[in-house]
Amino acid sequence: MAVWVDKARDEGVDILCFPEMNVTGYSIQKEIRKVAEVIPGPITETLMELAAGKDMVLLAGMAENGKKGRIYSSHVVVRRDGEVGVYRKIHIAPPEEGFFSRGNRIPLFEAHGVNFGIQLCYDAHFPELSTAMAVKGADVVFFPHASPRGTSKDKYRSWMRHLPARAFDNGVYVVACNPVGGNGEGLDYPGLALAIGPDGCVMAKRLGKREGLLVVDLKKSALDAVRSHRMRYFLPHRRTTLFRISGALKSHKA
């Protein structure tokens, strides 16, 4: 991480987002308990030193050791002043069940006058979570992933099915990233990073099997252009009293 923080600093980056569980590594095996740490702890202390030394806000992923033996896939927001915020993954993918516990809060964070939320990988497939963040005041939603298999082009086509809608429907920026390379335990990540504007259009992307840094300027003027448009900003016109949906779906097995 320190190498990429240095490179980001040289590029004038203020907020730097890393993939899901990039510090401890992503795993759905029992060994994940051995690397999980409490927050605050040694990992966050090191990140605080890194953020303060480079005058940057860091978004980094780790396995968190919670209360009563719970393990969370968590993303920490480490500010330059030493403040640490935490997002715990809310939607646990079926292969992760039995290894990770579900988070139960939808926090927002602030840095450089920007309000932002974080969602982790599988979270991205639940549109109401993005809407909840937008209603709370999010300008940007970061989507760190740990999504293996396929090529970066395959992953890009997959993300383009849903991530532009998260931006367009809610009038927010969407920024997503994914690891690249093998993890030594049978998972191979194709690498991908992209940024989508509040108009739902892709601003920038980086594909391929090499590590890299995607730098994007997120401008308030783009948010204002969408949110001042009577036809392109949908959020204020939701009929919330009609959407109190409850119940459960049965699992269908092939």
C-alpha cells in the first residue's frame, strides 16, 4: 500500500480507495480468523501513520475481529487527523456465509467537503442500499471489490449491467476497484477500476492484468448539473409511502 500511496500523492490524490480486504487478503476459509484484527488495532494504527505522513484519506479493506467471535469484511476510512471510520459489509454473498457476519449500519463519511458511502462487492447488487446512501446525502459511493474469475473485460461487462444505474438513478458518482493477480489460495483477480459520473456515463476506466492507479477528478459542477435538472434528478420524486416492502423469497435450486 505504501508504494501506491506515494504514487497517489505524486498525482495530487486526496482520497485513495483500495479493494475489499486488501490489507489482510480476501478468503472464505477458516484461516481468515488468524489474520482478522480488532478496530482500532495494529492495522489501523499503521494506516493512520501512512495517512498522516502523506496527508491523504485512505479507504482500505480488512477482516475485522468483532464482538462475540464475529468476523466482518470491513472497510476503514482513515483520515489525516487520525479519525477512523468503519463500514461493515451488509450483504454477505452465499459463499461467504458461515465465515463473515453481516453489518447492520449504513454510515456516511466526509472528507474534503464530500459526503461518501462505501459498499463492498456483493452489496452492489442491492439498489436500495445506494438509494439509502443518496437519501442520507452521499455525493459519491465507493465500491471496493474482491471479485475473482474471468478477464478484466468480462468483469467490466458484468459491472456495466448495474453500476451505471447506481449512479444514474441516484445522482451520485460511483467509483469501483478490484484486485489484480493471484492470491496464492486458488483465487485469481482480473483487475479493474472505473469511475462513473452522476449522469451514469463512464468517466474513466483501467483494465488489464497489471497493477495500476486510476486518478479521477470528481467535480461538484457535475453533481449540480444533474441535481438541478427537473427531469434527470429522480431522487426527490420517489413515492416512498408505496414501497414498504416486506417478506422473504424462497431459494430456488437448479
